[in-house]
Amino acid sequence: MKITPRMKRIFQALLEEKEPISIKHLAEKTGISKRTVQRELESVNDVLLPYGMEFASKTGVGVWLAGDEAARAGLLAEAASSDEYAASSKEDRRKRLVLEILREKTLRKLYYYSRKFGVSEATISTDLEAVETWLSHQGLSMARKPGSGIEVEGTEENYRRAIRFFIGENIDTKLFRQLYDGDGGENYAASLQKNHLGRLLDKEILRRVHECLEGMDNQRMDNLTENAYDGLVIHLAIAINRILQQDVIQVTGEWQEKMPRDEDYRLAEDIAAELEAEFEVSIPQLEIAYICLHLKGAKHEKIQLPGREERMELADRELRQFVNDLIDAYDGQQAYLLKQDDEFMQGLLAHLQPTIVRLVHGMSIQNPVLADIKENYSEIYARCQRAAQVLADKVGRSVPEEEIGFLAVHFGAALVRLEGRKEQIRKVQVAVVCSSGIGLSRLMAAKLEKVFKDRMEMTTYGKHDITPAVEAKIDFIISSLQLEAVQVPVVYVNPLLSEADIGEIRCLIYQFERLPRKEGTGDRHTAPFDEVNRVAACISSVIKHLRCFQAPADITFDRLLFTIGERMTVQPERQEMIVDALAKREQVSSQIFAEFGFALLHARTNGVTHPSFAVCLPEGGSCFQNSYFKGISVVLVMLVPVDDSLEVNTGIMGYISSMLIEEPDFLAMAAGGNEEIIRQELSGHLNRYFKEYLGNLA
């Protein structure tokens, strides 16, 4: 009896398990209905006999495949090697149809696809209508030629874009990283080939491209995010594969001639030179321009800012001003507080540089959490649509939903941090238990990371690793298999994480992130008091070390920074650290708030050993005259040390920052310049903060 494609899916799922599983779990894991699984298993022993395996089941325990390791390995190899396809899923069949069309790009008749997928020609014809819509979004069209068949028409540029988009839609780029890094490479290579993606992207070319990039040891490439780096590898592998087939992009415009020969372009030339030597091909200038364009559109871990001693380019000034406009468009009332979030400002700046490049050149990007964002953060997404209009007006192009979704991630994370200062929100400690194959385990962890990155700290465990010591430090467990005798809440999920699973996890996170952190097994009796002592010490330091001083009304911004450094410490090396930190923060986004009449210069620096707050006024009691200050009348300085009390320090300084808007009398009093009155007023406000803090602990 022949093994059917459906049986092979069932066999693979059972062989990945080390212990018996229920029919229900098996159905969920394979995506096959419970009734169909039961029907397939009724006659499965006749199929297993030649492989030395036997199907076993026991009521109350589950089902499994019995056999020695050699037999299991043989059956698993047979199940994984199949090139057959079960056409029971319309969505899967259409994805496979797109893949076949992209892979061959030649004329094929309806009968060919009908026979390949085991469905009627009428069904294939209907599928092709859906495929044609997908292709049109990539700038390709489908030509039907009577008597000959179907072929794809379009430019080489759009054809490559379609390949990249298809890969992005249907496979996690982590698979490629595992493939070319050699970690589990054989399993991933088999998976790649089984899904036919290996025919779109040759794994040997992929590996050699990666080795070329790694051998360059370039800091700018090291700064790419993991997905951006994987995207670059995929882009180059596709380009090399097409060049080897003598399919090159034709000139489509003059944009590549106008592309500046900057750092990105020089890096693209270096990459091209490495690839030419490795593959013994000649890479045209237009291909180099596309490599450069990909680099400019890639996301970076951190933004590349010019040094303080360098002249700031106009483009950088415009980008920072544009970020401020974007935040104002999102929410004018909360804009001020959002601009005080260094992590948010840095992330948004780093994100917008490549975003603008992608929009100008019509480059697409995948957003795997877009549906979750639109459903569960609809208000944030709607506000980001308003902000995106500012972006659209700047580049003269509409902003796709995927890009708006990424903006929502940045704004959403900032709002969580903003609310956290009020509600004492913390990261939830979560244990993840999954005994599925490595592919499903990675997919499960990757999705959890994408959806809940800023809200939970995730640690993976085996089923038997959940000890009382582990339970003592976690809030709850996410598990794809049944656990016994655990004392913490468990969310049982499908390894592929359905929308219902995500919703249940989100509800538990919401509950636990507002509760105090679990007491550890060490200093659990004294830990709360230690934390209270740190808060009290920070408040005491801010009040005790308050500074109020004057500077010449015509002072420049750079000179003011040196004056601040001299007033905050007597040690020259620490003064330099303070100046440097404040200058770098100003480069991220200007902290001169002309509409409120003050500047708020703040930074985390080794230049101070304790939290410090200072007020600087212009001599003569009027306004600062240098044009950089835009007529403000007071400069407020907040510095926190680089130590283990970051959360405590920033919470208190964030409270002071919010006071400047919510308590206008405090700002007016600070502008008066009487140090003792300022200290008395600040003490009263921080006393209220401390009482609120203690109330939240109760």
C-alpha cells in the first residue's frame, strides 16, 4: 500500500514526538481534521509493516509509532523526501501554483497544472484568477495564449521583486539563517527542498553569498537587524542566480545615475567585487545600484549619527524635524511626553531613514504582525494612519499598511512605557514549553517575540524542566503539551499559535504586568524594602544636589553645554562625559521647546554618580538670544548615572518632566531663579510621587 501525502504528514508529526499524543493534538499539529486523522490511522499498519514500524494506541494515553531508532529514521526520511502535494487546501494549492509559475516562467497548459495538483481544469482556471491578482501587485501579468498555455510577462526587476515577496510571505527568514550558518542545516535544507523554495533560491548560492558577506567584516553590515541582513542575503542570492542564467535587469530610469556615491554605494561596490570573485561573473553597474538601494532601505539596530565635531547635514536636520512633525500628527496632546522617550526617538529615527528610501523607490516590506496590530491596537493604528499622511506628503507616495503597522509598533511600545510610569507596569516572566520539531518550536518562539517583545521575558524549557524553583520565578506557562501538577497558570496552545491562543496570552500578560514582581528565592523578604530605599535615595539626591545658575544671554548652545558640565561636577573628565552625552541626545531630537518657553536637556551618563536636576537662566532675566534657543527663557537639566537603578531614576525624572506640562506653576516658579523656593516646590512634588509609589506597593 502506497503512503499518501496525508499519511506522510501524520507520520512526520508522530515521529517528531517523544511521547504519545492525543488524536486531537495530532489533528491540530497536522492541520487535518480529527475525523480524517482517525480514518487514516485505521489502516496505517499495512503501510508501516515494510518499514519495521507499528502504530500503537492506548486509551487515556494517546497514539504513537513503535519501532527502533533505525526504523524511525528510515520512515522519517521517506516522509520528508516526498515531492507530492495534497491539494485539499485551496490556499496552499494557490501558493504552490504561484511558486510553479515563478519557478518556470514558461508556457504551460491548464492540463499540466490540473494533473500536477489533482484537480479539474475548471478549478485551476479559478485558481489562476486569484494568482493573477497576486502577480499584478508585483507588476507582473499573466498571458493566456490559446493552444500554447500560460506565461508570466513583466520586467526582470518586477520578476525578482515577486520572488522576494513570495519568499517573505511563505517562509521565516530564520530558516535561511539556519541553512547558511550550518545549525541544523540538513533539516532546513530538506525542508527548503520539500517546499520547492530551494528551486527559487539555490541553497549553495545562498551559503556562498553569506560567506562572502561574513568575510568582509563590515561594521555597517554588522549594524543591520537580523531580518535586514537575511533580506540582503536573499536579495544577493536571487541576483547571482539570475545573472548566472544571463537574466539581467534592464535600465528603467535615471535614478541610478543620480544615486550619490556615498558610504552605502561604496559598500555596494565592495560587495559586488566580492561576489564577482566568488562566482566568476561580471556584475553590471545597475545591479550595484540595486544593492545600494537595498542597503539604504534596510533596517538598522541603531541610527548612524554624525560626530559632535562634524557639521550636521541638512538632511539630518530635516529628518529630525520630520520626526517631530510625525509625532505631533499622531497625538498633539501626548507629543511632548513621547519626545522625552529616548528609546522611542532613537528607534523612530532609525526606522524612518530606510522607510523613506523604500517608499520613494516602491520597495515592499513584510509585516508578519499586521493583522494582530489592526485588530488589537486599532486606535493606535488609526492614529498612525494620520501620522503616515505626513510621511506620504513628504515622499509624494501613499504609505502601505505594512509600513503603518511598523509605525504602530514604535508608537505602541512608547505608549506602554508611558503608561508604565503611571501604573508601575513591568515585564511578565513567562516559561515556554514545546516538544515539537525544531521548526515549530522556532516558529512559536519567533511569533511570541514579535507580538509581545516589549511586554514579556521568555525562557524556553523542556516538559520535565518545570521545577518548583522555576515556578517560583515565573508568572505563567505557555505550553503546546499537557503538563502535570504545576502550580502556576498554563495557557495550552497550538504550536502555530492561533488568534485565540494569542488573545488568551495577551489577557494573562495584561493581568500579571500590573502585579508586583514575584519574590525571588534569595532576598525575598528584604527586596521590597531595598527597592523603596533606592527610590527614597534617588529623590533625596535630586533635592539635595539641585543647582540653579545663570549663563550669558547670548551664549551658544555648545558653550552652554560646557557651562552645564562645569556646574554639575568639578572633575574635568566627568565634565567632558556630560557635555558629550547631552550633545548626542540633542542630535537625536532637539530638546528646545519654544512653544513652552523652555529647553529640557537630559541624558544618562557616567559623568554623574547620582541623579541630578538643575535650572539655568539667562543673565538679565529675559531670554536666551542665540537663534538656536528660539527665545526660550529657562533651560532645565536632568542627568542620571549609568548604574543598576535605571528604572528608579528614569521613573522619577520622567515624573519631573511631566510636571513641566501638567503643573505650569512649577515652570513659572523655576523661571524665577530662587534656588530655595525651587527646592521647596520640587520637594513637595516628589513627596507626593513617593506616597503614590508606596500606595502602588500596598
